[in-house]
Amino acid sequence: MRPLVLAVLATLTLATAAEQIAVIPKGTTHEFWKSIHAGAIKAQRELNAGGRDIEIIWKGPLKEDDRAEQIKVVENFIGRKVAGIVLAPLDHQALVRPVVSASERKIPVVIIDSAISTDRIASFVATNNFKGGQRGGERLAEVLGGKGKVALLRYQEGSASTMEREAGFLEALKAFPDITIISADQYAGATRDTAFTAAQNLLNRHSKDIDGIFTPNESSTAGMILALNETHLAERIAHVGFDSSAPLIAALKAGTVKGLVVQDPFQMGYLGVMNVAAVIAGKEVPKQIDTPVVLVTPENLDEPAIKDLLNPPLDEYLK
């Protein structure tokens, strides 16, 4: 019986020998994160087809303002001794300690989407968010003919990616002396509901003066669209947003959103997993990979490349 028992134990060991990679988004509800997830699954399938045995574990906080929950998720995966971690940090400071802890335990961490204030990472895969914000500012200035009063509805404090977009937007407007920024200190918060409330408050205070508005992520853009529609200001106030989802694309098609600065989250999730898998295998990876941003407007919405970017194959990977 002893050889048989040993054989069974050996089989069980092999069955559980998959290299587990934790993919931890900022949240799990927005379309952006679903695209990240789909890209991660694509990478898993390709790696396994090539002879690896990779298991993606997808887990993150429900809301994008729950720093404590995201820290707990990272710490739990460290305790489980996963082979690697792909992380989109909610806060560039708050997640430093668990990321350093993972590094000390020889668990490679690839950061995606939003920067973190430590160099104890294997790679950083993200959009050039400052440049993306600049594109948004330039588009809004173009729509306004280089003059007018504009507002910035920020996302939330501590989010490095959106802070960089906001800074890029403000920097771009310095080239337009006839554009005045009348509000740049309001925050949308982590959900469409909080963004809707913040947008309502902003419009109640400044609607008679505002000619244009910039919002730096999916939820803030969606909340502003709802508020502009409710107040019947969507036709008068030029709105440029960031990211994409069905409601945002519908508003772009309707002409009530004048432009969307769009990332490639599918590619981001894919490269995040491919990079951490390479590090686990002992290979060198680039310290930073810049995934491009594209300005989508009502004029270029039907171009094939834009359609592909806006419609990642979620059904193929998230069944």
C-alpha cells in the first residue's frame, strides 16, 4: 500500500502545482477592470498553451476607495505564497508597505494602471497619464475655440493615475490664455453615484459660467453625463472625459460628450500577467511599459482601429 499512497500523494502534488498569479484591481465593477481581467485571462491561456501551468486569481475591493480592503487582499495573497502579483494600487502611498513585504518574500509584483511610491517592483505597465490629461485639455480647448471658462471635476485624492491626468489637463490649458479655470478643487469620489452628486453640486454653483468640463476617469465621466443631462446643460457645456463604457460611448455618439481619452486596459492586463510570469521564470522584463492613449471623438468613432479599442473581446475571456 505504501507505494500506492506515495503515488497518490505525488499526483495530488502535481495537481496543485500551478503557479498562482494574483491580479488585484482597484475595483471590480467598472468596465475598465473587466477589460483588465479579460486581458489577464488571455495571457494565462497563452502561457498555458506554451507549456506553463498558470492560474489567475482575480480579487479586488468592490469600491475604488476601499484602501484597507485592497491592502488586506494583497496581504492575504502574500500569506498564501502566490508566485506573483499584478496590482493596480488604489493609493500610491498606502500600498507601499504590502508591496515591499511581497518583495521581501521574493514574490514579484508588477504594477499596472497607477503608479506606486516604491521601486521594489518588477515592472510598471500603464498609460502615460499626464500625456492623456494633456490630450483631454487640448481637445477641450479645440472644441471651445481656445476661449471660455472651464471646470475640472477631480476623481479622488491618492490615486496616482488620475492625479497625473488632472495635472496634464491643467498643464495643457496654460497654452490657452483666453481659457479660465473656474473650479478645480472638487472631487467626484469612487462611484458613479458619488460622481453624479458631486457633478450636480458643481453645476449648481457654476452652471451659468461654465463653458467646458473635464472628467478624468470612467465613473467621474459617467456621473457628469447624468448631471448634465438632468440639468439640460449637455448641449451647451462641452464635456471631455476619460476612459470608455457603454454610457460614455452613447454620449459620444449623441454629441453631448466631445471627446474621450481612451486607454487599452485589455492590453494592460495582458502585459501585466505576461511580465510577472516572465519574472517568475527568471527572465528580465522592461522596468516600465507605456500603453498608449487614443483620443476618440464623434468624428473618428467609426474607424476600425477605434472600434477594436472600444470593444475588447470580453465575452471570449470572461465566460
